[in-house]
Amino acid sequence: MKTIVMKWFWLGGLSAWLCLGAWTTYAEKPTPRPAARITKATQGTLIVRVTGFRNAKGHALIAVYRSAKGFPGKYKLALFQRVSTIREKQATFRLKNLKFGTYAIASFHDANDNKKLDTGVFGIPTEAYGASRNARRTFGPPRFKDAKFRFTKNKQVVTFWVK
């Protein structure tokens, strides 16, 4: 009798184990939900308004920099450059698909359209110039650290003047 009970007990445990094993193996497993996609904007449109032009002759030029290297006078080291006409003593630039980050902008009034900032004696500019945040120094060009700003919005406006 003892062996029969042991066989049944053993077979019962074995069948329970097989059933549980089969159930966990073949049971429909829940499909994992895809991770929620967080789409954070990484770029936007920067509208640059430069004011203070004396007249509408020539063009307004800007150079956009991401670092102090070359700022403000070495336009070839800028991230990019843009040219605009002057209307009502101001120029507007639309910089689309610009990545968010820290920038500084240098601008000047190219009155004679020679694509360079003209200077007189001792290197003092003869054409109006300016930088973002209206950065100025008494002697020498503005510094990047004084002109830099954070671009963080889908649509952001930066206004400064030339003098």
C-alpha cells in the first residue's frame, strides 16, 4: 500500500510539475509595450533683427558663431553667414532649422557691398557694426562671452543694433 501511495504521490507531483511547466512555457506571454517616445524638439527658428542702420545703402551681413574662435571679425570661421537687404533702417534674418545651443552673432552694415567691414586709421571701423546682446567694448571688438545667448525655443527672436 505504501508503494502505491508513493507512486500516486510521485505521479501527482510529476503531473503537477509538468502542467505548471507547460502552462508557464506555453501560456501567452504579455507583449511588452513599446517605450513611450519622447520627441523633444532639438531645433527651431531664430529670427534675428538688426536695427540702427543709418541708411538702406548696401546690405546687412551677419555671422553666427558657436564658440569664441574667430568671433567677431573672422567671418570664414563662423558657423554660417547671411546677407539681407535693409528696410526702414533694420534688417531681419530667419534662421530655420537651427539646433538649440549657445550662439553669438556679429553684424555690420556693408554700405559699399565689398563683403568686408571697412576700417580707417588704427583699424577703427568706418561702417556700422554690432553684436548680439548689444555687446560693446570701449577699445577693441566685442567678446564672445558678452555676446553669447542661449537658443532654446522653437521660435525665438534676438534683436540688437549696429552703431
